[in-house]
Amino acid sequence: MTTTDLPVLIVGAGPTGLTLGCELARRGIECLVVDKAAALFLGSRGKGLQPRTLEVFDDLGLIDAVVANGAPFPSFRMYADTQVKWTRTVHEMLGIAPLEREQGVPYPNTWILPQWRTDELLRDRLLDLGGRLELNTELLDFVQDDTGVTATLRRDGALVRMRARYLVGTDGGGSVVRKTLGVGFEGETFETERTLIGDVKAAGLTGTYCHMLTTGNVRERFSLWSMPGTDYYQFIANMTADDVPELTLEAVQKILDERSGRSDIRLLDLNWISVYRVNVRMVDRFRVGRAFLAGDAAHVHSSSGGQGLNTSVQDAYNLGWKLAAVLAGGPDRLLDTYEAERFPIAARVLDVTTRSHRRDFRDAEPGQGSLDIFQLKVNYRGGPLAVETRATPGAVRAGDRAPDAQCGDSRLFDLFRGTHFTVLGFGAATAEAVAEIVRVHGDRVRGRVLEPGEVDETASTVGAAFRNYDIDPSGPGTLVLVRPDGYIGVVATDLAPIQDFLTSW
């Protein structure tokens, strides 16, 4: 048995673990991602990438590949037998207006990309950044002490002992890391429900849609989602536990025929199939000493609303910069903010997905309102890393996602991209404070002074930043500190709170 040492061991090579690996690798933190499987996941399962996740992939240097390999989220097309009853966009389904870039959202559309391709792109980026991935490597057990974690793994049949300063469990709903830690995983299981999902080719369909095939009852449907860049469709069929068929192409074809009332659609080449129970559960702790849980290892829920992969990516993005900062000498208490910030978000996602699951494509009940699925409203207001010093805050506050804005020939997101903090000075009066913050903190912080300009504020490119941050261009100068993960850490009218924040954390 050999022993190796490294800063971070990540258990699980899905979107969560690979995103965390990328985030650490680009910061120069040595990490190893391991997975007991012989290959990356081969199915399309988590196919929808929300606008906030696209922003994360932009920051990680993945966005061009994601855009090239995916497509805008398709419209939903409802059938009754062979007749098209209606076709609606995701915004029409939610009853909301489409997002616009001018609102500070650089990627306003949900993007569709099969999960197997997302995993491949994350893997390739991890390796490009110098990170390491080992498949056929299974975590068997681990123990921790005051200085690190000692893990026992089986690598290609041989036992290996590995020493790491931190261990992160991104190993899914059946997480070995979570079970070893003894962390509670409370919630409920929808015992009578099952979901059949898989990837097939289909002859007889035209157009790029989520084809919802029925004989008139939306609750008895068979959905076929067009998958970009492939000849495959993802199929989804909900059913009772008593109705689960054999996992064969013939059985899936029979369900399609019965639910669609048609015989002109033929399924071919079953590439992947799975059946799962809907669990709505989350842990009672995200951190135990030097071990952390993220993604499905920390929370599982219905796939309705397309939140699972996206929430998992956000977990990794939140934890990554904090681990890197502590490994570079920052205070350990920074790692406690991971749970403080992500715990309430996970709880909220469980509520959103459960509501969406129970609505099941029916109109919302009066007073329920639309579901927030794009993850742009996720915020850490009132948390330990949100310092709002204004007596009368605007609509955008400390803890919120930092909006984008066009500023001359570039965007604010171009300034944010990277591993640094960013300080924005709204108004010429902030120039001295911005310069001082950058001088004191060097490469850790980039600065930009924004002025509304002499033209009408709504038309000025720099003025767009004032609008998107809800800052009065005629008011006193305002300073905004943006964290490395794109959330606002401090909003202040003088530099002292920002200096305190950067020194403390």
C-alpha cells in the first residue's frame, strides 16, 4: 500500500467534482478527482444549463465549447394523438418575459446539452488546467485528524492510502463520503412514483422540441427531447412503481405507443436507460472537520425544473475559491461560510423542484407565482460574507449576484473573469478609494471606476452599470466589492468596510 499527499481529494467525477477540480486547478491548487466508474457517465440525464451556470462556465473558460456543442432550450410541443395542441417556450410555460442581455444577463437563455457532453467538456478543461482525474479508483474509507484526511482507496484492484488536507464528497445520492461521516440525510421518498429515462433514436418525429406525446391527458405522456449535436432523443416517462417495465427497447416502445396513441414513431438504438425514485432529501451539515459534501451527495430532489446539475455546479463554485484561499493562508472560518451560504439555497431548491414536480405542466394555482429556475435570483443576503453599509440599500444589495453591464467596448463580466476580487467605483469621487484598494491588495483585486457620462443614463454604456446595480448616478460615490465567484461581498460609500473585508477573509 502506497501513500501520497495532496491538498484536496475530490471523490466523484460528475459535474460537481469536475467543476470543483477546474476551480482549484486554475488557482494552482493540486487536486485529484477520483471515481470508481471505469468511464464518465454516458447518459443525457442533467441536460439543461441555466443562465447562472453558463456564467460560471464563462469564468472557467468553457463557454465557447458549451455554446458550440449545445443549443437554446427547445420549445415544448404538446400533442393529442397526431395533432399538435400547442407549442410554448420555457418562458411561456413559466408565464414570464424572456430575459435580456441589457438586464445584466450575458446568457439569457437556458441551454440544452446532454450531461455526458458537459462531463466531457469539464474533464477536458480540468486536464488542460493541469488537474488530475483517476477512474477505476474507489473510496473505501477515510479518517481525519487536526491536519488532514487519510483515505483508503482501491485503484485498479490495489489498495492505496492517500493523505489530503481536505476531502470533498461529490459522489452522488448514495455518497460513501456522506455515509462515512454519519451525516443525516433527511426528507422524503415518493414511494409510489418512478421515472423512466434514457437515450434513444426516434424515427417519425420532425422539429427540435420537447415532444410531449399524449392521447389528450398531460399526466399520461411520453416525452422525447431533442439532443443537440446527436441523433438521439432523451425520453422521459413517469409512472407508478407497479408499472415499471423491463428496461428494454421493446418495453419503452410499448409505453410510447400506448401513451401517444400513434404507431408512426419508431424507437431505435437504446443507448442508456435508468429508472429512479424521486427523493427529496438534504444533509444536516455540509462540513464535518476537513471533509465537505457537495452536489447530490448533499441534496437530492426531483429533476423537474432542471435544478440538479446547476445547483451542484454552484456548490462547487462556492466552495472552490474558499478552499483555495484557506490553502493559501486564509482563515479556516472562511470554509464555514460554505455551509452558511449553500444550506439555505439547497433547501430552497428542494421546495422549487417539489412544487414544479407536483404542478406537472398544469397551470399554477392562484397566488403561487412563477418558479425561479434560472438561478439568477440566488443570493447570500444576510450571510457572513455580505456586508451592506448603506442606510437605504437599492434593489441590488450585498449578497446578490453581481450583474453584468456593457461598459464601453467591454463587459463587467470580462473584468470579473478570473480568480480575483473586483472593486467597482460608481462615480468619479471613488477613484482615489479604488486606487488605494488595488494598491494595498495587488493582484488579489482588480478595480474599475464607472461614470454615468454626459448622455442620458439609460443610453450610456457606462450608465448601464448604474442602472443594473440600481445606483443613483447623481448620488454620492458608491463602492462595490465583487467576490471571485461573482457575488457582491460589500457595498459601501467609503473604503474602510472593503479593506476590513479583504483583510479579514
